[in-house]
Amino acid sequence: MPTEKKISRVSDCISAMVDGSELKKVRSNSRVYHRYFLLDADMQSLRWEPTKKESEKAKIDVKSIKEVRTGKNTDTFRTNGTYDQISEDCAFSIIFGENYESLDLVANTADVANIWVTGLRYLISYGKHTLNMIESSQNNLRSSWLSDLFDEEDVNHNRQIAICTAVQLIKKLNPGLKNVKIELKFKELHKAQDKSGSDVTKDEFAEVFHDLCTRPEIYFLFVQFSSNKEFLDTKDLMIFLEAEQGMAQVSEDTSLEVIHKYEPSKEGRLKGWLSLDGFSNYLMSSECHIFDPEHKSVCQDMNQPLSHYYINASHNTYLIEDQFRGPSDVTGYIRALKMGCRCVELDVWDGSDNEPVIYTGHTMTSQIVFHSVIDVINKYAFVASEFPLILCLENHCSVKQQKVMFQHLKKILGDRIHIDPPKLEECYLPSPSELKGKILLKGKKLDTNCTASEGEVTDEDEGAEMSQRMSIESAEQQTNAHKKIPLLKDLSDLVTLCKSVEFNDFPTSFQNQKPWELCSFNEVFATRCACDFPGDFVNYNKKFLARVYPSPMRIDSSNMNPQDFWKCGCQIVAMNYQTPGLMMDLNIGWFRQNGNCGYVLRPAIMREQVSYFSANTKDSVPGVSPQLLHIKIISGQNFPKPKGSGAKGDVVDPYVYVEIHGIPADCAEQRTKTVHQNGDNPLFDESFEFQINLPELTMVRFVVLDDDYIGDEFIGQYTIPFECLQPGFRHVPLQSLTGEVLPHTLLFVHVAMTNRRGGGKPHKRGLSVRKGKRSREYTSMRVLQIKDVDEVFKTALLPLREATDLRENMQ
């Protein structure tokens, strides 16, 4: 079948069926026959060839067709030995005759299957009047809307407009299109018509809009719900919003709101009809973004102890390149704080003119003045979040310059610094809500019985670890392991809830460590703890804050995988913000889920004292019901050519990876086929299924790559926590390697999850991190789009709901 022609209305489907296509005819004896099917020109019968039957018997009268059923939903499909090899999206069945026989067919692509299903359903509904219906629909909602737009531009009433005006008008309606492509389409049309002038008529404008701005995948979705009409009425739209988009308490008023907001034609808004263009506008809107808008603001309980939250943290925040020779700059702090970071690092050393400076000691990184950093922190500390900011103060200064440090901190930050001593009787730290607007200093602290103006503490020098790895000052580093350094008591007193202490082992910590004492773990040591003592590490983090910082081997500022430590419950995983890539994508995506406030409540199984969880579990988690995540990658829009890639010119050959990141049992990835030479609107139509054992710790990452024999190039990605996924048909806004949103670059997907409540807004399983009581899950009914059947079963929902309530109340 010639599927290169864009299918975007029923007449295209009928035309394609008349041309014919190769379909596989499936029989119950496990045999599959390749046949060429076509619709007679008079649209009265469906034929296939070659066949051993007489030609008159190798046909079905359209009048005898009772139903066209999508998917593998007949006994023939279910009993066929090749059932598992047949794609659900490519299979359909024609139920015909008085005995309700089935003709079971498989198309080569989902697109071809959609053409036949759509065309046949229209033929069943309208019979011999199908052509009349198609002709009358030419004067439909789209035509009247485009006519009005054209007339507004045709100020001289010449019945034509300049080509540049037409290009800009279509560009305005579909910003993702390139001007060159639109103009080329008009010129091709003029050439085909042997037209000499360049002005555009109303019909030409409508035809180019139709070719460039209609997405077949949205059209086929549209006709599934339009009851074979050229529009959705309020009831059709209600079914779509409730059954597919998971919207709660849908009424006809809800549908009217959507229609009035997104329907471009006056006639549609007046009659309460949603055209294909209005439906497209709705699906492209923020309402159909894959990210649940509820998570755009703080939606979790912020009254738990500080140790019960993951905290967005930066490593060596002052660096904007590598760890050894790179420049230091205050912009590192500005960027991190604007991104919602709640834990930044200050490595402070003696500077000239009695002014402390910040840089990585024992390296060749440049220096910035301490007070300028504190000024920036004071300005940006609470721009992105009102919750507490932790300053990791790695102090290597002399007492003289420590006094200067203290003066700057007190003068610039003032009352923002939390100076109330911890309550000795408390077993946990205060909550983020209690510490709103406060800055906590993490650092070394003198013993409480110290009365002098200064004392001694062991040095905490992460930079020295790196210099040892670089074979610089290695002899000095070995002698500095437990070197004593002086500490000003005034500076010590500013450290209250985040006192730095050395970690020995878990039994010692369980016995002696106080809630306000914080240990820092080198990435390598933390990995060893996670492997050798996974249960102890999780239990340790229920009460105490743990900070993990990158291995000193990462002199290039590469990043560790934060999920390796989040699964152990480690709250503060310090990331090199200056280095984009997968690991920063995970970090940025993860902290989006609570209004990007820098704090995410950990799963209940990692907080409750009575629970047990091992970070290395490769199976289901006790007490947590696994969920199935179904993702269908439908299509893409406006994929740009990867930067720096010029070997293939402007050609893009995209494919999509779906990655699952979480506990070891959940980590998985699947990829689509490559769509060759189509970056504008590639159709993938591939479905994947993943079992998710710990949803609250799972992230989904969509990655689009350009298939190239030299090496596949990155196009865009989007990372989202499982708890933030919205079910239904959704658009995914892709981001560049450095995190910027790529304009008009989208993936179109369908998302479905088990253990979600049907017929309404899906209640997420991770309720332990949300406000309010745990919601009940009720039995839902699948909408079959057969009105009589759906109406019968609809009455059963209320009794089933009442039965669920009764059972839950009895337990």
C-alpha cells in the first residue's frame, strides 16, 4: 500500500483501500496467508487475491460486516500458534455474516491497520452514502476556520494572498515547521498546477495546511472516539477524557470547557464540537504534558525529620569545569541555587590581604573571595525554595582568617543562620518546615566543654584525596590523614544541626552517633558499604544524614550515579552540576517531583523503623505491590539535527530508548526501530512493558538518538519520576544535552499503569509521600466503544465500589 501519502481524513483511507494493500490472513490452524486486499471502486465489497476460491467467493459484502474489532480479540487469534509474534497494534478482525464469522488480518504496520479499521467503520456506518458524507464534510469545521483565517489576511479581497503571508500564517499555526519547508510545499503545488504566479489561493492554502499540519496518528485516535463523525461531541470527549486521560469527575461541562479553550472554529465552539484541529491543540497543550502538574508545587509532607528527605546537593559548587585546573566562579553558586540545590560546598583557605578565598586545595583551580560567595548565597539562597539551605564549610583557614570568615557570615547572612543548639532529648532532626528560610552550616565543631576562644579538630580535606591520586604532595597527604587544625569557637558555635564527624562502622554509629552529627562518605567507600552492608546502610539513614561525594578519581568532574546511593537512603548525594549527561538528568528529573524545592520525601520503607529494605534487592520488595508500566512510543515531532553532526546533511534517522532507573530489580531499557530520513514527524508505534517493584524510587528516561554508522548522535532526552507520570496520551518535551528545552521538539506517547484507579484521576501508589490518607483502589471497567455493552456494565460500577468499601471497612 502506498502509505507515503499522509492519511488525515476518511477519504484518504477509502482511497488507500481502493488501491489495496498486502495483509496477512490468520487461520486457527497456525497458518498465515499473505493476500492482497482491496476495496471495490463502488465500495460495496472487499476482495482479496490470490485465492483458490472462485473470485466471487473471495470477497465480503460491506453490508454483511457487523463489526471491525481491533487487536487480537477473536478465538482465531487466541488459538493461533503465532499469537505472541503478532503486534496488537497491527491486528484487526472483520466480523461478518449471519453466523458472525471472523476474517482475522494483520497489517505490516499499525498505520495500515488504522487505515482499514477507520475506512471500514465509516463504510459500515454510512454504507452507500459514505461518498456523500465525505463530500459534505469538505465544508467542515476545519474548512470554515481556515476560510476565516484566509479572509482576514486577504485585506484587498483578491481571493489570494502573497506566498510570504501564507507561509507566516501556517508557521503561526504550527511553529515547529520550517519556513523553507512551507514555501517549498506551495511551490511544488504551483508547479504541479503549471501556475506562473506566486500568490496563494484559499484552496491552495487549505491544501498545504492539510498536508503539513495534520498528524495521522492524532487523526486515527480522533476517529476512534468520534463515532464515525468529523468531530467529537461533548459525550465523545467525556469518554476520551475519562477512559484515556484518567480525568476525574468528568461532565459535559468539562468537555465544553475543553472545546471553548482549544477549538479554533467559531462554529465548533458554538455547537459544542471539537474538530481534529481542536483535538490536536488539546493534545499539544500543557494539560496533556506527561508531567503531572500537581507535582509542580510542593505536594509532599514537609513535616518529617530532615533525615527522611533526599536533599539536592552540589559538589565543589564553585567549580565550573574540571576538578584540578578548572576556573572557580560565583556563577556556579547562582546556577545551582536557581536549580533548587539545597546543599552547596565552600572549600575555604587563607587568602591575601587577610581575605579568605574559596578553591580546591592542593590543585591548580582558580580562587574566588569568600565574602563575594556569601553575598551571592545571601541573594539567591531562597529564590527557588524556601526550605533550609546547607552550607558545607570545609575550613582550612588560620584562626586569624577564621575570624574574618565569622564576621562575613554574621554580617551578610545574619539571622538566617540557624544557631539554636539541638535538643538533646530529641531523637530526630527538625523538619524542613520548621527550618524554612534558615541556613545550616555543616562543619567541624569543638567539644561542648571547650571554654577557650579556640580549640583543635581533625582536618577534613577532600581536596587532599585528589592530590594524592594525582601523585601531588602524596607524602604530605599520608601524614595529614588525622592532622589537627585550629578552630575558632565563634565559628564552631555557628554549626548546630550538621556537625561533621568521622564514620567508623555501623555498630559504632548506631550506638554513639547523635542525630545532628553528619558523616561524609567517599563514593568508593559508600559503594562498598552499599554492597557489603545494604540493610545496615538503609537503617543508618533512617535516623542520620549521610553525604556522599564523588571519588577523587573524577578529576574531569564526571558524575556518579545518584541512584546507587538513593537506594541506600543516602540523603545528600553531591553532584558536579557543571557536567551534563545521564547522571545530572537523573538528579534534575528526580527533584522535579516536589515543586523543585530541593527536598523529596523518601519511600516509607526507608523511613519506618519496623520496615526492612535491602538496597541490592533484585526481586520484589516485601510489602510493596509491583506495578506494570505500559509505554507506547507513538511518534516524534520536529527532531533537530544533532549539533556538530554534518556527515548526513540535514537527514535525521531517529530512534527512541525508554530507560527505567531504580533499584536493581527495576533497571531496564527498550528501544524502538529506526525511522529513516524523517525527523519532522517519525511514526514509531511500538509498545513496551516494564515491571516496577519500587515505584517511589523509579525514574523513566526517554532518549532520542540519530542512527548513524559512524556513531549514534544524541538528539534529546526527558527524565521523569514514575510518581509524576500522567496516564493516557501525552506529549514529552525533549531537552538538550545541557538541559535546555528544545523548542517544539516532542515525543507523543501513551502511558498506562496497573493498580491505578480507572475512570478518574489515577491515584498514585506512592501515597506514603503524599499528604492525606491512603486512597482506596476500586475496580474499573474497560470502555469497549460499543455503546450498548458499555451502558450495561456501567451500572455495575457503583455496587462494586460499595463492595470494596465494605471489605476495606471490615479489615
